[in-house]
Amino acid sequence: MFASRPSAALGQSMLMACLFLCLLWWVKLAESFLGLDLSNLAVVPLQLSGLLGIITAPLVHASYLHIFSNSLPVLVLGTLLFYGYPRSCKPALLLIWLMSGLGVWLFARQAAHVGVSGVVHGMFFYLLLSSILRRDKLSVALMMVGFFLYGGMLMTIFPREPQISFEYHFFGAVAGCVASVLFQHRDPKPEEKTYQWENEEDSQDPLIGDLWQQNPQHPYSDGSQTPHEHRDTENKY
């Protein structure tokens, strides 16, 4: 399914996603074991002190359950994004990161918003819209994997539970769609494999030539007896 990219590219993509995930866990472990207070790194809507959170909030998680729920999506969707879109993944992630945080700062509820789930939703919707816009085999295959595992993200952009920042999900999704439209042409479509028989011209039998294209005449148009008449003649003798 992913034959259009070298196998080494898949390993590099997984490594990049793992390194990003390790960074998130290092921040959480440092907060726990060093007794750090990282609440000032959250996005707080319409407050100057909350502007810093546009950059730092995705690195902070409210609990271990919170970071656990985001770990596998970061690994899977990050790998798909890095693998399928090596040229556009970095500017796309930067736009998703900043735009989702800015949307939360401008329009979200008054609360401290943290977590990488906004970026995760941005990656999912980037893959989704890119497959629709590009419609090549690789982008569709990547989206099928992402949708099979995390298709529920289509619904988590709407309010569900008060303690979950659906605003981060929503603006992450918006940012992912914007990034897909802006950067869809940075990665060339993979060349589709062609087979030798597809390039060969239709060969013709040298004995038949074009005769098969001509309208066949009725086998008895020369006035000879039809098969039924021939059988009747045989019965007379």
C-alpha cells in the first residue's frame, strides 16, 4: 500500500513522531517528579498572560490519563503525516500549532486550555482534506488508515464534556483544513506504476488484419438453403 515511498522513509517518519511524543512525556514527567507548576503555560482566552500558551499549551497535559489518550494518535497520525507529506508536514504542523492556539485564545471559554489534542485533530483533518483534494492512491490510503482508527474525531470537534476543550479540537480541525488547502501542491503526487502491456499498442493478427472490424455478412446471403431447409431436403430422401 505504501510502495510509492522507500521503506526507510516510513522508519524515519515513525522516529520523528516518537521523538515528538517523547518530548511530551518528558514535560509531563518533569512536572511530576520536579514538582513544577506549568499552569502558566496554558492558553487562557483574552488574557495577555495566556498568549504564551499559544506556543506552550500543546506541550502540557492536565493528567497522565490526558497524555495517555493523546499518545497513540500522536504516534500514528504523526507517522502518516511525516510519511505521506515530507515537504509540507513541517509548515503544516507550524500553522496548525499556532492557528489552533490563537483560535482558542480568541473564542474559547474562560478556562486554562492545555494538551496536544488540538494539533492531533489538525493532523487528522489535514490528512482527510488532502486525500479529497489530491485523490492519489497514497493520500487516500493514508487517510483510510487514519479514518479507520480515529474517524471519531469528526464528532469530537463538538461539545461533549465540560472538562474537555472541544474548542482546541475545533480550531485544530479548522487549521488542518486551511493548511491542507495552502500546502497541497508542495508534495508532488507519486508516480503511478505502469505495466508494459499498458504501453503496447493493440497488436493485430497479420492473417486477419482489419477484417474483424468489418460487418459480417449473413452466412446464407448468397441464396443457398438455410439450415432448416437443408434438413427438410435430407428428410425427403
